Amino acid sequence: MKKQFIQIAFALISAWTLTACNDFLDITPVGKVIPETVEEYRALMTEAYSRLHTDRDKVTFRSDELTMQGEQDATSLDSYLDIWRWMDVGADEATLSFDWGGFYYVSYIANNVIENRNNITAGTADERRQLAGEAYMLRAFVHFCLINLYAEPYTHCDPATTKGIPLKLNSNINEVLARNSVAEVYEAILADINAAEQLLNVEQWPEGQTYRFNTLSVNAFRARVHLYMGNWQQAYDYATDVVTRHGALEDLPTSTVLPNHYLSVEAILSMESIFLSSSLGVGYVSSDLLALYRSGDMRKNKFYRQITASTAEMLKSGAEEFRCTFRSAEFYLTAAEAALELNDTDKALHYLTELMKKRYHSAQYPKYETLVRGMTKDELRQEIHDERFRELAFEGHRWFDLRRTTRPQLTKTYNGETYVLEKDDPRYTLRIPAAAIEANPGLDED
């Protein structure tokens, strides 16, 4: 059966290849392999999942999580250094590219599944509906990643008039697309999530298949989308629903499993490998991040390992088992942040301290609970932002948290040179790749 599955997947992959053709998406269908059955469409979706590179690993280098000081492999350093120091113009030719075309390739597959969902043969009705639901979620996720990489943050622009990225809602590769507004993209994302909710019916996948969207991932995704939009009530409602249904947290003083491990009790969706082994040894944990962990915070020793007096490396990343897209701790923090912005300090403190109880040594926790309960609203807001940094570091959140909140000034030093990302710097938004603009000059229009 496994051999047959691999053969089907290989045949399907051959039907869609990335080429150097001069069109907007750089996608050319070749051959005449047409999927028909549930099994064949599942293989096609597996290909889409495997090709989903969300670039949240690369933007980790743009954030303040890493320092490039220390000993690094020269080849790897050349791949990441200009990303780390925000040198988007005139970058070294060895610098890794962000995956604009790859996102649209995954969207192309999702669109094929959506368009043909009523033609899928064999399997059960629930299996066919589940496939279509996953395709809607995958298309929404692709657009969500693109809009947060290549467009102004929803919370720092007029979404109705600010140009975002092109929506791709069909499989027509000859269609020349224009950039939709930020508001239009977010509306399409939420519409796709709504459509998926009507179709998804798997509550929990078995081990080895937890990269697939499930029913709980619907409200988890909604909570994140509304958080990025600054829709505090919706973010709170969806986050608290996730916590109610899946509120388990790793007790770090006693647990041997890290919370972003795919087998963690916190795992909701384990789709992405954010920080791979190829990235390890290129940078080290920033001193500013390490300084945020208080005495008694178990995360400092469980998430990181001190190499020298001035360098520490990550332990919560670098291997396939650290696949994590949604996990429960994120939604405690979303609920806390949203509740505070809704002026409900008690609920904000409730969700924040529930997480802290599972992260601090029991002897130290009461002191810090007293500390946070005595904070002003502004202090508590900063504490929640800092707690997101402590908890979710190296999981692909920090850059987007900086973008959607204060877009602060960041300063980095390498080999005696200082690099500054100014407050509200335009480089908080990536440039659409030159190759995409060359293929479709309309993408360069403001």
C-alpha cells in the first residue's frame, strides 16, 4: 500500500512542475495525469503540504531573536546574513530567497481540489468533504502568509485602500492578476475558513498525519487572523473557544516534552517545520531574549543550551519533530492580549497566569504572579508581548508580532558594524520579488 501511495504521489507531482516560464505564477502543467479518486486527491494534498514553506524561518532572522556573533559556517552565514541585517537591496547573491512562487504553487493545488471536489470518486462522503475543507484552509493559510510578508500590516494602514497581494482563487494559470487590497485579502481568508468549517470533519489525526488541518484548527486560525487584524472581541472569542476545547499545557517543571513538539499535549496542528537544522549554528539566541527569562522560568534551560558565556543555542528547533503551526499556549496569550484591549484586566490576568503556572518553578511562581497582578495596563500589555516572545520564540511569531504591534526600532551589530531598522521602517514589509514583477509589471504599482 505504501509503495502504491508513493507511485500515485509521484505521478501526480509530475502533472504540475515549477518552470522558468514567463508568466505570473511560473507554473506550467505538463502531462495528462488527472487525479480522480479520494486516494489520488489525498496524494495531491500531501504534495501541497510538503511544498508549503511559509518563510517564517527566514523572517526569524529579520527579528530580534538572533545574534550573528560567534563562530558560523561561512556558506550558511552568506545565506542568512543579509536577511538578518535587512539588506534587501544589493544582497549577496548567496542570500536565500523568499518563496513567493512556492506559495502560489500550493494555492494552485488547493484550487484544483476545491474546483473538482464534486468530481472526486471512491472513498466516503466525509473523506471527500474533508479533502475540500483542507484545501480551503490551505488556500487561506497561503494568502495569510503572503499578506503578512508582502503587504503593510492590517493594524498600520487603511486596509480598504492599501494594496496587498494578488488573490488566487482559481487554477487558471493564464490569468494576469492585480494586487488586491489588504481588506479584500483578509475577507477572502476568512471566507475560506468559513467554507472549510462546513466541510472539515476529522477532529484528531493519528500520529504521522497531524500536519493535516482538523476541526479545531478552524477557530485556532480564526483567532490568529483576528489578532493580526486587531479585532479584539473576535480574537478573544475564538481563542477562548480553543482553550476550552484544547487547553492542555506542558508542565515544564516536570515534563520531558517541549511544548512545540508534535507529540506535545499542546499540539493542535503540526504542519510547519519553522527553524530547521540547516539554520542551526548560523545564529545564536540574542542576549535581549535570554534576559527576558526570569529566575525560576523553566523555559530558559529547556528551550536553550549555553555554549559559552556569551552564546546559547536553541533546543526547541532544528529537527522534524518540532513541527508546530498551532498549539494551545498561543491561544492563552491571544486571549490575554485581547481581553486586556477589551479592558477586562481580570480575564487577561487569568489567561496569562494560567500559562505562567506551567512555566515557572513552583517556588518562584507566586512572586511573579504578585508582580504581574500589580502592573498598570500599559505594563501588563508589555508583559503579555514579552511573554509571547519568551513562549513562542523560534516558532515563527516574533517578526509578525513586531509588525502588528509597535514596529519598534531594532539595532544589530556584526563585526563592528551597526545596522538599524528604524521604527515603522518600510523594511518591515518585504519587497515583491523582482522576477514576479518582471513577469507581471502591474505588481509594482502602488
